[in-house]
Amino acid sequence: SLSAGLDLPGRFLFATLTLMTLIAILVFIEEAVYIYRKIPSSKRSIIIWINAAAPVISTTSCIGMWVPRSTMFTDFTAGIFFAIVIHKFLMMMIKECGGQKVLLRRFENGHFTITTGPCCCCCLCLPRVPITRQTLFWLKVGTFQFAVFRPVLVFLSIVLWTNGNYVLYNVSPKGPALWISCFIGALTLFALWAVGIMFRKVRILLKCKNIIPKFALYQFIVILNHLQTTIINIFATQKIIPCAPPLSSTARGSYIAQQLLIMEMFLITVISRVIYRRKYHDLEPPECVAEEPGDKKQTP
């Protein structure tokens, strides 16, 4: 068994990381109870979903650490869950502004700046887009498509894997793993772009609701769960991370990624509890909200 093959430091590390995962789950449960009791019903489920991101990723990483053969499935589960969280974060920003109708009233003459990351941060010539019901709809589509297509692509990957056609770390152009990963990457960029556009517009208005630290935590989860894991897997595939018998390079890379994620998600869970528990002042009525200076300019 896995535990039998570990030395004393290895067992201590596994036990510590498992304990951190359990603590993260307990912290989240306690936070969910608090949110359920104290937060209005219109925001309750959204905030619980967002707070669940770090504990879920920590749990899937812990399962993958103890059961190495489940790594592909735990990664898929974490990816699907966080795809939904990205959409929920966009909806949270809209809810914090008072809902879609109130947001449209607040920014009646405003514009979205679409020259933001990760897609168009260098395209400074792009015009600003008026804030209308239609543009809000397309921002929602930008995140919702990821929440829909990510599970579909995961299901396709599992079907191909059961047929022996899908190998997780096979980056050959002839294999489906590379193309599925590229497609998921493109969908991810569009979803993150939609969230970035909305955040850039509401960050000043929602400063009193600590939206900047909340967005920072969300960004940390994106970077750690996607970019960090991808970099480690590339290093492992290229044998930059050496093998350590009985672990191959790819297996050792997975262990490193999972162990790092458990520690990082534990910290994010604790910090999220502090940030989301604060009491915030209500926003001013829409009529009292001043326009941003840039919104008074004509769109080129």
C-alpha cells in the first residue's frame, strides 16, 4: 500500500497535509453555516460556492495524494467545480451592485473597458463598450460557457480514456489530450476576461465591500490551480523533475502539485473566512453614485 511505502518523514507529511485538509473542510462548514444565517438569501448560495473553491480543491488534491490512480479524476473534479465558481464570482459582483437592474441604473451612461487581461490587455485601440443589458448578457455568457463546456470536455476525456485514446500527459499533436487542453485553455481565457472586465468597472464602487481582496483570492486560486499545476506537469513530463523510485517523474510531479495545493488552499480557506465575514456598508442609492471620469468621454 501507499502508506507502507512511506518512511517516517513521508508519513508525517501525509498526515499533516491530511489534517490541513480536514481543518479546511471544517472551517468551510462553519463559514457556510454563518453565511446561511447572516447573509441575504439572494447572495447566500453564490458566496457559499465561492468559499467552497479552496476546500474542494484541497480535498481533491488530498484524495489524489493518497490514491495516485485517481489523479486524473480528482483534477477533472476540481476543474469542473472551479469553472462554476468563475461564473459565480461574476454573478456575485453583479449581486453586490444590487442586481442587474440596479447595476444598469448605476452605470446608465457608463462603458466597459475591454482592454483588460488576459485576452486584450495589449489592444489599447479597442473602443469601450456601453453598459447595456446586452453587454451584461455577453459577459454572463463568457463565464457560463466555461461552466457548461468544461464538464462536457471532461466527459469526453473520460470516454476517450476508457477507450485507451486519452493519455493525460501526452502532448503529442496526434493525441486528443493536447487539443482538448488547448480548447479548455481558450475557454478559460474568455471566462477570465469576462470577470476581469466586470471587476475593472465595479472595483471602485465595491471597494467598501472588499471586492479587491476577494478578487485577489480568486486570482490566486486561478494561478495556483491552473498555472502552477501546468508548469509542474510540464517540468515532470520533460524529466526536469527527476524520478524517485518507485515514483516516475510524472507521478512525482503530481505529488508535488497536490501537496503544494493542499497547503495553499488551506491558507486561502482561512483568509477567505476572514474577508467574507466582515460586515460591509450598504451601497449608496444609484442616483447618488457619481460617474467615473472616463465614462463622460465619448467612445471613439
